[in-house]
Amino acid sequence: MRYGIFSDVHGNVEALEAVLEFYEKENIDQYICLGDTIGYGANPNEAIRLVKKIANFVVLGNHDDAVRRRFDTFEFNLAAQQSIEWTKKVIEKELLEWLEGLGYTILLYPFIFSHGSLFNPQDFNYIFFAENALQHISVMPKEYPISFLGHSHIPALFIYKPEEKPPVLIRDYPYEVKIEEKAKYIFNVGSVGQPRDGDNRASCAIFDTDENIFRLYRIKYDYLKSRQKIIDAGLPSELGNRLIYGY
């Protein structure tokens, strides 16, 4: 089975289309979206429709939750708050109802999918450090040793082996990782629509269960078109400008 796993589209339909075009050539069996389909970008409705059409499983992200008015945006920066308010005005009722049906986690043996940390998943905590990862691992079901998430927009990998505490962070990890027995993994697949690791290409992943290998990919797309759409929509220009630099 080949899983196409992606996260944080953020209304960037150009980036999403480029990723899906790549996936079409890779014989993907099932698609997993790890949340934040909307927010920041200028095409929330189009992005949701594409995800809704292609994805077999979708979890809820904090921007999705904010638009459906359950997650407080007081910790969001001003530009993010403005994009949430704008998205609330333009999102179609049918698509908002679809968001209402999403949950915070999905179990699909041997995987567990979430947007942020599994520790109180409704709080969407980040996993940046070993202590965050250990907290996350402490609530991972024993029979689900491989975790996939997004949220930070930065690809990263934590590997936990009981004999090698604490979990090891490999931020600049190889784009191909072979799964080892008895180890636990936290894969952050990065962001399709707003990368923040200094690489402006869309980020996405494939997990092949026959090979037991995770692979991360970076996909070029027309970020200038996405940027101009953000500006034309009257959204904060910084949301468009950061697409140029990938930060």
C-alpha cells in the first residue's frame, strides 16, 4: 500500500494541484490530509473541494477549527487572525459543514494521524523539542508506533528507541527513512501551502508499507500566482510574501 500524506495546504490551490499532479504519477493507493486545508491562502473553497475529493482520511487542523468557531484565535498573530475572519466570510456553507465532521485524530494500523501533538490534540500543541516528542509518544497507543503530523510547517523526524532516551530529533533528516522494529516515529511532513523551513517548494510524503519506507518530497509550484491571489483578495501582504522565501 502506498499512502500519499500531506498537510497544511492553507488555501494554496496552486501548491495543492502541483502535489496532486506529482502523486498521480506515484501510484498512490490512499491519500491522507493532516489538517489546515484553509487559512492564510486565497482559495479556501477550492482547496477543500480538492481535499474532499481526493483524500481518504482527513484530520482537523487549528485553522480549520478556528473557522468552524471552536478554536480560539487569541494566540494567532494578527495576519492569521485576519485571514481566519476573511475565510469565515467566504467559505461555502456546504464546505463548512464538511469541516464540522472532522476529528482530531485517526488510527489506521500501524499509523496514527493528527495535526499537532496527540497530548490534548484539541489544543494543537507543537512538537519542536524532545520533551514535546516524549509527551506525544507517551499517549501513542502501543500498537500504533508511527505517527504523522504537520502544524509547524517544518519537516522533522523524531525517533524514539527505549534504550536511547530521550527521543532523537533529526530535523535535516534524509528524504528516505527505513522503519526499524521496536522504534517509534514522529514524522512531520511539512506544509504544502506555506513552507517555513527556507525552502519555498511544497512539501509532501509517501509511505510504502511493502517497503516499510517513508519518503519526503519537495514539489515546485507557481508561488507567485498564489502570492498575487492573496494580495488581490485583500489579505495581509506578508502572507503572500513569505511564499517567495519559504519561511
